[in-house]
Amino acid sequence: MGTSLLITAVLVLLVGTAVKGCPPSDKAALLAFKAALHEPYLGIFKSWKGNDCCKKWYGISCDPTTKRVADINLRGESEDPIFQKAHRTGYMNGTISPAICKLTRLSSVIIADWKGISGIIPPCISSLPFLRILDLIGNQLSGEIPFDIGKLSRLTVLNIADNRITGRMPRSIANLSSLMHLDLRNNLISGTIPQNFGKLRMLSRALLSGNRIYGPIPYTISYIYRLSDLDLSLNRISGPVPESLGKMAVLATLNLDGNMISGKLPATLINSSISILNLSRNAIEGNIPDVFGPRSYFMMMDLSYNNLKGPIPKSIASASYIGHLDLSHNHLCGAIPAGSWFEHLEAASFVNNDCLCGKPLKSC
Ligand SMILES: *[C@@H]1O[C@H](CO)[C@@H](O)[C@H](O)[C@H]1NC(C)=O
Ligand SMILES: *[C@@H]1O[C@H](CO)[C@@H](O)[C@H](O)[C@H]1NC(C)=O
Ligand SMILES: *[C@@H]1O[C@H](CO)[C@@H](O)[C@H](O)[C@H]1NC(C)=O
Ligand SMILES: *[C@@H]1O[C@H](CO)[C@@H](O)[C@H](O)[C@H]1NC(C)=O
């Protein structure tokens, strides 16, 4: 009798510990976060009830041992059945409450593609020491990137694309020593690229397209050994293309189109690991370097709308591959070199130059 009571007591204790669930303070923070948002169509927050926020609260997951909230994963565009049932993508308005900063064990914050969430990125977000992923793409967020974002030493993904963020890139951004993926596309960010940007040694994608960034491309970018995708297109960048970009080990995509870049086309870009190169709509001048060779492998090379002059270099015929080539709207002149991979190119690749001739244009 006594033994079974003891066993029961132990069981109750064990079960009691197991179902303890998330701490009341985490639950309160989540409810405050929810209170600042309005999600009229899917009802995702209807699941946010009961004491254990680790259990069946849509988009929330907890650390299995500490039961602290570890992830907020709310995507307005997803394959989740809740969206299929509603036959629509998500929409939310309201703001991101600073109450989420009380969730001090957060590792990822994904509040993406809700289209209507406005207000600022809570500055306190930079005090979440365990944050690895911050993804707020596709909302209406305004204000600036928190100036001390660089404190997030574990951050690997910073994605705030497709919002209305203003101000400059904070200098501290270069302190994000774990950052691999930076996406700030399509905002209203101005100012220059921080000179110390090259400190981001883990960075593999830097996507800054569609902002108001001006000034030169810091050559320190070429110190980023792992960088494979650099997109600075549709900004107000000026000055030359640093020659060092063509010497980077794994840079595969370089989009600098739609800026005010001047100077010559560095020969290093022609003979590099780059396979997608868009320099269209700049003010690049001088000749196209005659250094094409077996290392020149381009899925796409768009040099249109610049001030390039002289002939199309003969060596271009020795490139391994050029899938899509656009040299239109320059000041090139002379015979288009013959080469097997040229066969598929259309006149549009060469039109609006000074005096190019030969197939696929009219014969010389
Ligand atoms: C959110 O949208 C609803 C309509 O769906 C509107 O009534 C409400 O005022 C909006 N709230 C905010 C904070 O914009
Ligand atoms: C970057 O981190 C270093 C070392 O922690 C610190 O001294 C420096 O002030 C930080 N830079 C910025 C711009 O926050
Ligand atoms: C290159 O950039 C220009 C200007 O932004 C754009 O119009 C064009 O479509 C791009 N080229 C390719 C092949 O994607
Ligand atoms: C192309 O690059 C390789 C390696 O970077 C170099 O050895 C070679 O000389 C270059 N060729 C030309 C034609 O510049």
C-alpha cells in the first residue's frame, strides 16, 4: 500500500515535470506578440491557447529540454494545409511587438511574407544572444536596421528584403562574424557599403539590390573567401569595378547592373569563376579585354547599355561557353568573330552599336 502510494507520487511528479511546458513568462511574451498583430483570414492564432505554448501553438517550437521558446516560424506563403484550406496566401497587419525580446532563448525569428506588417524592427532584437535566423522578408517594415545588430554573433541569416527599411547599413553589420546570407533587397536603404564589409568572412550571399546605396564598391569585399553571389544591382553605386572581384575563389554571380559604375572592364572578370555577370546600364568604357579562354564559362553575360568601344575580341570564340550574351547599346565596331557557340545568338545581342557587322547582323 505504502509502496504503491510512493510510486503514484513519483509518477505524478515525473508526469508533472514532463508536461510543465513553456514558462509562463514565455507564454505571456507570445500573447503580447500576438496582441500586436491582426491575422484575419487563416486563424493561425486560434491555436495559441492553453498553458503550454510549446504544444500545438502554430509556428512555435521550444527547446526540448529547457522548454524555452526557440523558434517563431510564421510564413505567409507556405505549403501548409491551413493555406490550402483557405485557398489564399497569408495576410497580417499590425506590428512586431518588442515583447518578443523577452524570449531570450530565441534561435530563429521568421515572420515572412505577410505583406501588411508595419512599424519598426524592434531594436531590442539585437540583444537576443542565441539568434541565428532573422527573416522578416515581404512586409511593410520601416525605420532603420538596429544600429547594434552586430552584437548578434551567432546570426547566420539576416533577411529583411521587400520592406521599406531606410537609413544606412549600420557599421556594426561587419561584426556579424557568423553571417552567411544577407538579403536587404528592395528597401530604401541609403548610404555607402561599410568599408569594413570584408570582415564578414562567412558570407556567401550578399544581396543588396534595389536600394539607394551609393559610393564605391569597397575592394575589401574580395576578402570574403566564401562569397558566391554578390548583387548590388539597381542602386547608385559609382566608381570602378574592383579588379580583385575577378580573382575571388567561388564568386559565381555578380550583378552590378543599373548603377553609375565607370572605368574599364577589368580583364579578371572575363577569366574568372563568374558565370552570371550583369553589368548592364552603367557607364563602363574602354575595350572588352581580349582574354577569353577555357576558364570563361558564362551562363549569362550582359554588358549592354555601357560605353564599350572597339571590336568584340577574337578570343571570345575560345570561351568554354556563353549561353546568353548581350553587348547591345554600346559603341562597339568591327566584325563579329565566328565561333561555334555564336550560332544560337540573335541580332538583339549586338544591335545599337557603332558599326558591328557579320552574322547575325548584316555582312561586313
Ligand atoms: C488591419 O486590417 C484591418 C482590416 O483587415 C483593419 O480593420 C485594421 O485597422 C488594421 N490594423 C492596423 C493596425 O493597420
Ligand atoms: C565590433 O565588435 C568589436 C569587438 O567586440 C567592438 O569593439 C566594436 O565596437 C564593434 N563595432 C561596431 C561598429 O559595433
Ligand atoms: C541585366 O540587368 C538589366 C538592368 O537591370 C536587366 O534589364 C536585364 O534583364 C538583366 N539581364 C539579364 C540577362 O537578366
Ligand atoms: C586566366 O586566369 C588564370 C588563373 O587565374 C591565369 O593563370 C591565366 O593566365 C589567365 N589567363 C588570361 C588569358 O588572363
